[in-house]
Amino acid sequence: MRIKSIQKVWRGIVFVRVVCGIVVKMSAVVSPEDLADDFSTFDIELTDAEVVEKLQELCSAFRLDSSDMSDEWVAFSQTHKQISLTLESLEQFEREWWNKKSQKSKTPVVKRDTRMYDASTIEELISGGGEEDDLMSAYSTPAAKGKNKRLHVTPESVPNKRVSALGKSPSLQYSPGSLPSPVGTPSQKYSNRSNRGDVVVKYGDQSVNTWRGGGPENCMIELYDKDNAITANFKYMFQKYADKAHVLNDIIEDLGYELQNCHVIDNLCHVALPLQETITVAGRICCDSNGKMNSQSVMLEGSVDTSAGKRTSLLLSNLKEYSFFPGQIVALDGTNSTGSKLVVNKLHEGVMLPFNESECEVSGPTSILTAAGPYFTSDNLSDAPLQDLIQVIVKEKPDVCVLFGPFLDSRHELIMNGMDGENKTYEEMFTYLLSMIIGKTKALSTHLVFVPSQRDIHHEYVYPQPPYQVGEVFKQELHRVHFVSDPCTLNVNGIILGLTSSDILFHLGAEEISWPVAGSDRLARLCKHLLIQHNYYPLYPPSEEINIDYEYFEQFAKMQITPDVLILPSDLRFFIKDVAGCICVNPGRITKGQVGGTFCKMVIDAKTKDEKISGGGGVAKQTRAQIIKL
């Protein structure tokens, strides 16, 4: 009887374990809504139910949540030439995942020869192969190795195509005959697209049918602050470590002082000073290691003036909500009884700069069209997408057209391979693209604004980035053609445009941590970071794709005013959002892989003496915009 009772108890334990296992497994299933939200961040729409089911299956098998799954898929698609999301591609993704895991788990078994060699058998060792051959070659010089294998091989020196191409490019003499002909043929996927002209995002009052402005002849464009704008090339990357340290410290002190004044803080304390009472500190958010920051690795670095540059760890468990990224300047209330860890009780919200309140004589609406490169599909260098964009410009007749780089994308496979078979320099191709855009819009008198990109292979690879240098090529068109820097702040009929082609949203999104996870609009939150940090690129350390010269960064990358419209081209999903009165726009890319992308058009009422728009969102209330498929 006792044995039977023990068996019953054991069966009950096994049953409970099985049931609990099933419950845990069922609760870990990722919902289709979470997958759709996370994949939409990368502009991937989940419309196939079978694909969604397969993704859920993979999440369970790989023990990933929806966010990690989207990140893994984007990384996989990038390494496979932006492969589309289908059942077949997911099966390939699954096979490669398991192959990678199995390779990591396998431990190679090395069979060692335990034979002893003497004077009579040494020749056998020298003439033999395998491990003994590698052993002998490790002790011989390259000349003596002959056909023997080398145990250690250093990478060969690979020439930098960006630098070598720039070095051999001749100076251009502009003439119609010097322009190259269109390169390549249109992509089959691009030419067969069926959604051209579809409106994917709407903002503002859409009942008004007209999208025309007051006319380019009534449009006034100028740099907002000429003293804080780059207008020509400069010598860069000559900065000293001490100068860079001063700039980074000044950023902490300037924003810390503004936070202190805004929130009426008596004084800012030392971040690492052990005190029992609640204190207020200000500093830069940083990570305690070289990896991605998480809630357990957040640190605060104080300024030299208040904290002698010291750092302290942050305990964030008392905060109901937060959003941090490396480089962010914040003010915090908390207690630091040991001097090594600050228990944070309150986060002081950052403040935005004021909006433009100046008046403008120009009356009537202003129409703006904006688009961002790359302007070639990933499989060829055909100018068909750019030709289609020019047709849109001719049809819409905007007052201002803002075109962001890259015009010659350094990530394009054919450009990375040196455009084999094309006897053209990068500058010649760029000149051809400019001449085509300027020539075919000449009759419209539309103002063209060209913003460079870090991905332009023919241009300076530094941030802040000087304008495109075209010399005398298009001098006769300079009254309506404007070459500006990245970043740039423009005054268009009293409307302030903030422009930057660096993908700061993508870079911030990869480093930011927030709580609760689904607490707010992520894209709007990323935009707000830029506005309250008063900087077009507040991330530090920056992405590996960005080379920042901090000597010029301090002067030219700061916001002098909150822009009415902030245009931020990004690989993330396109959007139009009102962020605290500032219209933030990601127009998307003209091409995405082998398919067509999107552009944005908007109409904004200008500020006049008779009807002055007050700051703090006045422009946002009188703006209508659309993002449209090319």
C-alpha cells in the first residue's frame, strides 16, 4: 500500500510538471500583434498568415521575443542581399541558424601523434604533412617554407576603394559631352511595382485638394544662422584628445546649467560623493562596458566643474518610466550613501529650445517636397528611380525640393566593386545626376536643396559634413540651387527646417533603453531626444559609421532653435509625427533594395505680419503632408 501511495504522489508530481511546462510554453508564444509592431519598425509588413505562424514557431524554437526576432531577420536579410520575407526564406533562415548553433557546439577532436623522432626518422618528419608540417613551418622563414603551409597568416593589405578612387579622379570640366550616359537597365522588381502613387501616411487636413504653394519666385531661402553653418570645406580630424575632452565636458555643463535653471535647482552635487540625504546631480549617461547598455549597466558621468569627471552607477528600479541612451545629458534626484551607486528617485525632463518668432513679409502657403537616397536599386545603377522622382517634381511643382544623399551609395554592391566595366569616375556620375535634376526642373524655377550624406562615396566622410563642392559647374543656377551641410538649419519663408541625413534615429534606436517597454511611441520618443538634447547627433560614443570631428561638432551640430519641421531620413519606417509642436518627418528612401521607396510632400502656411503663427506648435497646426510611394 505504501508503494502504491508513493507511486500516486510521483505521478501527481510528474503531471504537475508537465502541465506547468505546457503553461509556460503557451505563455511564451509571441503574439502576431507584437511581431507586426516590431517588424513594421523596419518597414516590413506581415500580411501572410503562414509567415506569421512560422515566425511564432521560430520564436518558440529559438527562445526569442518579437523584438529579437525582427533584429535577427534584418541582420539575416542584409547578409543575403535584402532577401524578401517568405516561407522559403524563413526555412533558409532556420537552417542557417541551426547550422550555426551546431558548429558552435561541436568541439573539434585533435588526434596527436605520440611517436618519438630520432636521427634516423627525422627525415620522415620533415617530408611528412599534417600537424608535423605545420609545426616545422612555424619555425621556418617564409623563404624556407616553400610549399609548406603557414600556421599564422596576417591579412593582406586591401586598398581603400573610397580613398583610391578619389585620388585618381580628374578635375571635371563641365560640358554636355562630358556627361556619362545612363548606366544599367531598370530593375525588374522596380519596373513591375504596382503600388506607385499610393499614399501611405497622411497628416493634417486632407480635405484641401491643392498642394501648390505660393510659387518659387515668392520663396525666400537662407541659412538660419550663417555664423553657425558650414559653407565650404575645412580641415578635419586634426583634433587633440584634450580638445575633444573639453568639448564633451562643455556639453554636460551647458545642458546641465539649462536644466538647473528650468527646474529651479539650487545647486548640482558631486555624482560620486557619499551623502545620506537626497541630492540632485547632472551628467552624461554612459555604459559601464563596451557592450550594449542595459538597465544594470547604466552610469552617470559628471562634469569636471561639479564632479571632477567622476562616474557612478545608477539604480533605476524606483523610476516608473525612463528612456536613456549613451551620451544623453540628464538631471536626477536620488541618494548615494556609498558614493558608488546613486538610487534614482526622479528624472528631470529635458527642455526644448524656443520656436522661431520672427515675422516674414512673404504671404501664402509654401510647398515642400523631400526625398532621400539611395537613388539606385541594389541590383544595378539605372537612373530610372531618379527619373521617376523628377517626373513627380515636374508634376507637383513644389516651391522647395530638399534632396538628401547618398547619390552614390558606398554600400551599393556595384560601387563597392569599383563599377567594373564603367569608364567613369564617381565625380562624373555625380555631375551627371546633378545636371539631370537641375536641367529638367529649370522651367519650374523650383528651389533645389542638396544635403550630403555620410554614405556618399565621392564626398568628405566626416560629421559635421561640408556641402557638396561643385565649383563652377552649376554657377549659373546658384540662385535656385542650394548646397548645404549636414546638419543644416534653413529659414524658408519664416519656417525653420532642421535637416540631417545621418541615420540618427536608427543609431539611437539600437542603443536606447526604456521602461516600460511598450510605454510610448518609440519613433516619436527618438525624435524628442534630439529636440531636448539640442543636438542633431546626441549619441556618444557615436555609431561606427560616423566619424565625428568634435572641434567642429560643438559649433555646427548644435540646434540654435527648435525647428518647425525636422526632416530625418532613416532606414526605419517612414512617418510624420507632431512631437511637442515640431513636425518630425522620415520620408523613407527612394529605393529599398530592388523595389521602389517613398517620398514626402507638404504644404505649410507661412508666418506673416497679419497672421503671425505663435511658437510652440503653430506651424504644426497649419501643415498638411503625405508620404507617397514612388
